[in-house]
Amino acid sequence: MNLLLRNARLLDPLSGEYTEGDLRCADGRIAEVGPRLPAADVPTLDVRGAVVLPGLVDAHVHVTASTADLGSLSSASPSYVAAHAARTMSRMLDRGFTTVRDASGADFGLADAQAEGLFRGPRLLFCGRALSQTGGHGDSRTRGANARDDHPCCAGLGRVADGVDAVRAAARDELRKGAHHLKVMASGGVASPTDRIDSTQYSAGELRAIVEEAEAANRYVAAHAYTARAVNRALEAGVRSIEHGNLLDDHSVSLFLEHDAFLVPTLVTYWALKEEGREHGLPESSWRKVDDVLGAGLTALDRAARGGVKLVYGTDLLGGMHRHQNHEFRLRAEVQSPLEVLRSATSTAAALLNLTGEIGTLAAGAHADLLVVDGDPLADIGVLAEPKHFRHIVQAGEVVSG
């Protein structure tokens, strides 16, 4: 929990500037940053030649998605899913991610277990179950299935609720269980069996009701949405973050700015699903949907970046494809500068998560979650795309890797 880093090149993502100096951690927080700090009777690391930056944030993960066949999760044992999630989160920490936002599936049990040190992994911000309309992206039933069992345990990703009263009750229930945010399925998706990607989901009244419940609890709503029509409806309803957004348009960009909202692209998941999704359980019918969004992702990212939309790092990987988590850095670098990409995984992510000053910064008082890397990520973002460049990973002032 206490640590002193000597002779570091300290990188501030907000300013994009380096300073030479030391950094002292105490009681899991950054206590002091400056040149030639007084010696302390704590473990000391001389990191001369390395860059120190805040621990990374992935704002769209599914830590319980042990397979790309999402429909099968609801029949899996919760204990089996939890064991997989613990391993998945441990590996995320080894990739430099010290905070992750789960976009459906994780619950308070996993968050509490990580916080208590029952397993190693990043800080976990969860939403519980995503809210879905009947036949929506969170409804995993095939056409021939009628019975529905939403399993109150953590094994499934979505819960079905229809109508304003029902979605209010579902939102309140997830908030009751401690959700840091609410997730709503506002359009069709790749992994759902019966909807079209270009569909809109939930009425405007239902979306507004979910947003109202989140705001009443001082929380916010994240919405799965692909097409401009779905994205724009969600933003007009007051949704704070759009997940994916591959088919947004110029009006979408204006709405992001008007509503001070965030976009969380997830380019790497489509790349991974196309390359190897079927071998990790993605049904053939879902694999054929990937092309509908794969090519549009970079175009949407470029349009949003040029328009000044606040962009946040997210990956949305499933099953064995989680290992590609850092490849998102390379994909984004095709249209963004290294500094812009870095901010998406640090300071801008912190703003979305309402944790500015707590994570994504090297300022005194923040959580002492740090990444010590060999190489200059502002010259080559590939330094963050390959964990082999990570000399040390520090969580709460303790070296947890390297």
C-alpha cells in the first residue's frame, strides 16, 4: 500500500506533458509527486528510463462472458461463471487495466470480492443486468422458445422488461443492488438471435423512464446502440454514454455535444469476432451480422473525433477473445493521435465514470494505480498495445505485476 518510485518520467494524460521526478504512494493513494522526494521507510523502486502513467481504464467489458455464445450463460452455474470471471479479471490487471466498467453481467458479489482482495483484478464498476425489450438485444431466446427465466443470479447478461412501469421497476431493482450505472439495449446487436442490427429498441417513453430513475439515484445510463437513428433517440432521452455507435451520423455528433455525452467505441471486438468468433462459441447467425458493423467502426470513430465528441476506451470482448484487450489501442491509432487514445483510457474515462481526480491521473489524492512502461506511448501507442513493455503494474500502491 506504500511505495516510492524514483527517477520517473511522469506522464499527465490531461496536459500530455512529461515531468521528471518521484512519486510516493501511501495508504493506497498518491501522496506526493515532485523532484527528489525525501527518502521514506517504504519499498522503493528506481524506474529510471521508464514512463509512469495512470492505470488504464476499459469502460466496456463483460467479465462474466466466458463464451461468445451469450445465450448459454443463463444456464451456466453461477459459481462456474464466477471462477471464469476471476481469471478473466486477473488477466485484465496483467494487461495494465486497473479499473473496468462492466456493461452487463457482473454484480455486487464480484465487485465486493475484488475490493476485499478475494481475487486479484481491476476495480469493478457494474450495472448488473442490462434492460432489454422482448425480442431485443438482451433477450437470448430463439424464435421457437417461449418460456423465459431471467435467473436472478449473475450468470446472465440481460433482463427483459416491457412498458414504462416495468422498466422503472427493473431499473430500481438494479439500483437497489448497487449498480454504478444502468445499461439499456437501445438497438439490435450481433450476439442476439432474433433482432436486426438496424432496429431501434424501447420506446422514447421507456428510455426516458430509465434515465429518470438513474438520475434520481445520481447514476447514469449507458445505451447499446449502433445506427444513427438508435443513437440519436438515446441521446435525446438523456443517455450519458453510447456504446459502439458504429453507424452514427453528423446529427449524432451534434447531439453528443449538446447533451455532454460520451461515446465508447469497441472496435476490437468486431475484429476479433470476425477473425475467431466462431471458435469461441459465436453462433453462425451472429457471425454473419459482424460485417454490418465491422467496416463502419473506424469511420464513426473518425467522425466523432473530428467533431469533438468525448471518446472513451472500450473493448467488449467475449470468451477467449479477451486476450486482445490491448489491441484496441492500435486500431484507434489509425484515426487518433496517441495522446487522444491515451486520454480515452485515462482522464476521459474517469470523467465518464464520475471518478475524476480518483483514477486516470497522477495527481495527489488519486488511487495509486500506476503503469510503469518502457518506451514512450506518446510517440508510439503500440507501447500500450503490448504488455511486454510493462515493467511494473501498481494497484493501490502495491506492485501486482512485474
